[in-house]
Amino acid sequence: MKKYLLALTLLLFPLLMRAASILLPMDEVQKDHLKSYGIAYWILRNGEDVDWLLNYRGGSFMTKYSKPLEDECKIRGVSYEVLADARVNAILTEVSDPSVNMDVVKLQKAPKMAVYSPKSKLPWDDAVTLVLKYAEIPYDVVYDEEVIKGDLLKYDWLHMHHEDFTGQYSKFYGAFRFQPWYQEDVKSQEAMAHKLGFKKVSQMKLAVAKNIHEFCGGGGFLFAMCSGTDTFDIALSASATDLCESMFDGDPADYRAQFKLDYSQTFAFKDFKLDMNPMSHQFSDIDVTPFRQVERTRDFFTLFDFSAKWDVVPSMLTQNHDKVIKGFMGLTTAYNKNRIKPDVTIMGEMKTQNEARYIHGEYGKGQFTFYGGHDPEDYQHAVGDPPTDLKLHPNSPGYRLILNNVLFPAAKKKKQKT
């Protein structure tokens, strides 16, 4: 009888201890944090849910086990742990304990992704497209024509490339007006404006900004970096005036433009003062770049700690294995905190400089995130510099913030507790 029970136990043991789930740890043991987000997106595209374990081991992902999933992790070089039911239950019990700052958010549907970016090649790269490609997360490219046609309705999530929505060509006139790429960009932008029925590029960009404004208000998720953030708000505020000098649109700027700004139309910023000098790289005093006195070795910003059970949205957007992030420059580097609207959440700041680097807010039924700087792993990315090789930075905390926003729209909506 004992031999029979032993044999039965040995037979049933693999079934009792069978793999129930796979955990993608997001703490320091993870070999490739960035590709882990791609795995989570791959799971969602294959019709399965993912549990995002907020503040558990750096914001780990957990889902039910499958052999194809395990194989995919091996192929992409992502660290994973196979868990039995008992271990899964223990983790969920730990995370749900009211006394700990953790929670579970269920990701249910892969968001449809779009990147607003020019089709032509410009001499700089975009951190978001770099990391989406590296993580193997699919996206479509849209630009002015598609936005004006109403194609944003097809998408859940939109990233705005390092665009200048004011129609001043990123204020590169002073430094680059004789460069062939600058001249070609002006030519192609003007041709598209005329094709779409606008007399000026600035009018086309304003129409695009208003369509994106409407996309977000209707429930879309908007993410932007660098000058795509402040110029978006500046353009919306200036819909009743002309910011562009004659070298940009053929006629003088409105000398009363500053007094005609309507801050009620903006997403994140208020009370800013325009820089109307066409030879300056500055758009307004939203950006603190010209006034920063920060040594590169001391340039860091800190992520806030939010309550995972109460402040779920900012908790998702700040998941990381490191709360202190290396700073990096951009055409728009960081935001003057005195110019941020009071209902906007600051998620990352350099307190000693009174600057915010990473902010989030709501507009209508949608939400937006603005992230200062150009490339989290290239401190001062200059025009013409080669793109960052993310194979050298698979654990980048700065790039993780971008990918938090990519998965954010997949979350099952919880009723607000605050």
C-alpha cells in the first residue's frame, strides 16, 4: 500500500506543482527591462491579461503560464520566473495587504499606437520610436495629412514627435537656415499646408494641435517629449494671434501676441511669457534650459512616491527600479514649476532648481503625459548625432518612463478613490 501511495504521489507531483504563472521581475535582476514591456504588450495582443504588480519588485508583470510565452521570453532575452499556484497566491496576498504600498492593476487590451512624426528623415532621432522598435511594440506613423483627415479616431495612444506646433520650424532658423535638411523641411511643410488648404504652415500646425486636443478630450492618451510639449500648449493658447515672424510665414508677427494668449485652452501650462526673437531657440519661459546652472554630474531628477492603492494612475506612470533618474537635455529640457497649472500632477522633479521633468494631467475623457528632454541616454543630443543604441541601455530607468505610458492605456479602469 505504501509503495502504491508513493508511486501515485510521484505521478501526481508534476501536476500539483505545474507552472501556473510567469513573472517578469522588474527589479535589478531583470536583464532587459525595456524588452519586458514588449513581452507584456505581446501577451495583450495574444488575447491574455497581464497583472501589473505596482511597487512589487520594481513594478513586475505576471500572467498565466504558456510554453509559447516562455519561449518568447527566451528569444527576447527577458528574465522570467515560473511560479506555481501557491507562490502566485502568496504574491497576490502580499500585494493586496492594506499595510503595504502595492497594488495589482489588470492590463486587458493592447492599445492601438500612433506616432505623430514626419515621413521625411530629419537629422535627429526620437526616443519614443527608438524604444518602441527596441521593445518590439508595433505602431503606425501619422502626420499632418492623416491628423487633418481624422485618422486619430483609429488609435488609443498618440505620441507627438519633437514637433514645433507654432510653425516656427523649431526655431532652428538662426543656426541651420542654410542647411539643406532645414530648407527641405520648410519646402515640404509649406507644400503640405497648401495641399490641405492652409495659407501658412502655422495655420496647419494649429489645426493639427486642435485635432489632437479633441482626440485627447474624447478619451485618447497623449504622450509627448521635448518641444512637442510646450509648443503644443503655446500653439493652442495663440489661436487668435500670429507668433511667427516673416522668415517663417512671410509676414510680421502680431506685436500684441503676448496679450492675446488664451491659457484656458492649454493642457499643462499657464501664464507663460513668449520669446518672440526668431534667432532664439527659446519659445517661452515654460522651458528652463537657458537658465539652468546644473553640472552634468549632478543633473538628476527624482520620481515621486505615490500611493499605489489610492493614486493608481501616477503610480503606474512612475514604476521603476530606480527613483533617481539621470537628467538629459533637449530643445525643451524641463518645466518651470511656476508655469504648471495647479491640477497637473508633477511626477518627477529637480527640487533644487524648481523644475519639473515629468508631469501628467487629464483633459476631458482623456489623459496626457509630458516628459522634458530629448533622449534619456544621450545627455546633450545634438543635431546630426547618431541614434542611441538601446542594446547598450536595456535597463534604462529614463526609457522605462516612456514605456510605462505605452502600457498605461491597457489598464482596466478603476473608480477614483480620491
